[in-house]
Amino acid sequence: QKEVEQDPGPLSVPEGAIVSLNCTYSNSAFQYFMWYRQYSRKGPELLMYTYSSGNKEDGRFTAQVDKSSKYISLFIRDSQPSDSATYLCASSTGGFKTIFGAGTRLFVKA
Amino acid sequence: DAGVIQSPRHEVTEMGQEVTLRCKPISGHDYLFWYRQTMMRGLELLIYFNNNVPIDDSGMPEDRFSAKMPNASFSTLKIQPSEPRDSAVYFCASSPRDRGNSPLHFGNGTRLTVT
């Protein structure tokens, strides 16, 4: 079993839809939870990070962590074609070993 | 800030040949990471350095893989001899020293194809 599991998709939605991306993890020691966005032929870039459980909002993006169920979510409101990318969830214990999920490919159709 | 710079962007080589991938981290970042990305296995950490010293190389798949960081502004990942199963996108990332949850700044990767 991988430490961070993520459905690879692809996920296709119409412009303006609310997108929900999800991951599960198995390591109870994980304290930091990140979402990276990766455009085609580019490296991943950090989108959001949260510490421990709770929600964090940044514009159209909301990251949510539920440590009791080991569940990580990213919500995108009013999705745009420019949001089309691969979204990778990631977790770490606080050290420098960041474990990534497989990534979910998202397509937002105009 | 030019970001993390990797070269070459693409590398096509024949099985058995030596391959060297290069990385220039962001100036002032004390941590450097090498990742490999494939469809099957996703993004995997191979090795990381702190202040030019290798800290954890447990992700290096075999002795055919080696990594060096001779100074704060340059690192190499070498595969010798290369095999078709090494075909992947190899990313270098750097991070500032402050804390373990500091974001990783990735380069745009080297796409390696071994025929």
C-alpha cells in the first residue's frame, strides 16, 4: 500500500463547476499536507499547504484535512480552463521526506 | 529569481550508455532533492542533500544511480549503465533551510528516454 493514495482520473468538468479532488494517507505521523499543481511539461508548484487538521482557503481554492479519517481534499470553485493540470497531494512528518500521491489529471472544458 | 534550472530538457540514449543530468538550485536554498516521475509510480524521492551533503539516498533504485553536489550551486544525477526501465522524467527541487514543511521548488525536469 502506498503511503498516499490518489485517484489518477482523468476528471473532466465544465467551466464554472466545483471540483473536488481527494487523497487518503496511511501514516499517522504525517503533520503537513500539501497540494501541488503541475502543468504539462512543467515541474510541480506548491498550491496550498495545511498543518494538521482543518481548512485553509485561498481565493477559489480550499484545502481540507481530516486526520481522524486520514483524508485530504482540495476544492476548486468556479473552475476555469486555466485550472486544467495535474494536481498532486503530498504529505510529510515535518522532515524533508515529502511523499506524493500519483496525481489527478483535471480537464476544465470551456 | 531564475528558479531551479535543469539540463538537458530531453535526453535520448541507448541502453548501456552513461547519462548525466544536471541541476542548478535556487541561490540560498540549502536543500536539494532529486525526484523521478513515471506514470506507474508517480513522483518518487531518490536522494536529497543538505548543504551539499547527501542526507538520505534510500530512494536510489540501484548502484547504477549516483548523485553528487560538489558545491551549493550545482548537482548531478548519473546513471551508468542506463536501462530502458530508467525512462522517466527526472526532477530536481530545492528548498530553503527554515523548516521541514518549506515548499519544494521544482525545475521543469529532464525527460529521459532509454532505448
